[in-house]
Amino acid sequence: MPDIELYTTKFYTTCTLGGIIACGPTHSSVTPLDLVKCRLQVNPSLYKSNLQGWQNIIKNEGGVKAIFTGFGATFIGYSLQGAGKYGGYEFFKHYYSTWFPNLYSNYSTLVYLGASGTAEFLADIMLCPFEAIKVRQQTTMPPFCKNVFQGWSKIVSKEGIAGLYKGITPLWFRQIPYTMVKFTSFEKIVESIYSYLPTPKSQMSMLQQISVSFTGGYLAGILCAAVSHPADVMVSKINNERAKDEEMLAATKRIYNRIGFMGLWNGLTVRIFMIGTLTSFQWLIYDSFKAYVGLPTSG
């Protein structure tokens, strides 16, 4: 592969493509887990376990394909989000460290937090419409639409474009802390792993470096799943229950008064498994892609 100069347009384009490859396929591959998780967040008594949920869905909703409800919206939405998140993170990390070199030298954690938070804020604007469609598909029985395009059309015809973005605020509250923890803890965990290994990173094989990325990604995934879970529950409920003209704050207060603090943690075990696995494989794919095109691995 030809050399790619760091921090050029080609570099950021390559990282953006890596984000698409890392996020779209991984998020959509766990659609069956996500389907059960979202339904349990809306109705905790619906299924006793993932297995029972899948059996029930397959039996009553049209076979095995039914457990992949929301696959299309997930694939499109998280491909766009991955592009903005990974490409944006590389851009803003370099931008902030260049503009605030003393901050990066002495407080690199703040740069990681700022870069990841900024990137996710922008990425969520692309993700939100498809997240709205996915959540409505997964939490209504039968699903309110057959595919992404029908879902988009039905929401816009009834609620306008605003209907696709009515969950943007809780999405930011879920995704921005999630990504800030995901990227910052990954950077710090990987730094720590390399500091304990007897061989310097520069002398390690690509397979060894990518193994470090996979391990760091899984541990980071557990942390960010826990941090962002209450907002994840609220995203599902607001997209499912918020009335057309209801204020966001009023909807949030009404839902919280009904489910209470403990209700914000419904489905946490499933999400930790799902997000830990997702995050580790995303870093594995992203860094494998970077190594393939001749870029250094992350961390």
C-alpha cells in the first residue's frame, strides 16, 4: 500500500472509511441482542431472558428474520456515526493538541475527552434519524415499518423532519459520555498495557499490537456501557412514548416518575456484553484496517 502522510486529507479520509467499516457491520451484527434489549427497556416483564425473547419473536413474528428487525436502520445509522466518530476523533485530537500543545503535553486526557466529545456531537446528527427509525421498529409490535425508507416516510409524513430528531438530546446524553469514556479509557488502558509489556510497541508485530487494541477495547466497552446506560434506556422510551407536542423535559420527567431510578438500569447486563463485544471488535477492525493501509495502530 502507498504511504499515507499523517494529518492530511487522505489520512482523515482513510480513518473515516475505517470508522465506517468498524461500526456499521459490528452494530448491525448484534441486532438480535439489541432488539431484545430495547424491548426490555420499554417493558421489563416482556421476556425472562434473551433466549426466551428470540424464541418468542421467531415463533410469533415471522421466523428467524424477525430477530433482525431494525438491521437496515442500524447499519446505515452506525456506518454514518462511525465515519464521524473515528474520522472526527483523529481530526480533533490533532487539532486540539496542535492548538493547545501544553495541554496535550501535561493533560492528554483532556484532549482525548474534548476530541471524542466533539466528534460524537457531530456524528450523532447523522445517526439520530436512523436511531429513531430503529427504536420504533424494535419497540412496536408488529413493527411500525418494514424497512428504513418506509419508516423515514411514515415519520416525516406525520411529524415532519423534527420527528426524526425528537430523540437527539437524550441521544447526545447517551452517546457523548459513552464515546468520551470509550476513546479516553481506551487510550489510557492501551498506554498502561504497553508500559507493562517487556517489548516496546515499535518492536512488536502488528498482530501483537492489534491484540492490545482488542483487549483495551473490551475493557473500555464495559466502562462506557455502564456510564451511558441510563441515557440509553431513556432514548428507547422517549422515541417510543413521547407525544408529538410534548416537551423533552416534560417527557423525561414523566417517564422517570413512572420507572424510577432502578428502571434506568433495565437491560444493563445484556448491554455490557453487547457493548464490550462491539467495542473490542470495532478497535480490532479499525486498527487492522489502519495497519493494512500502512498507518500506525491506535494508542
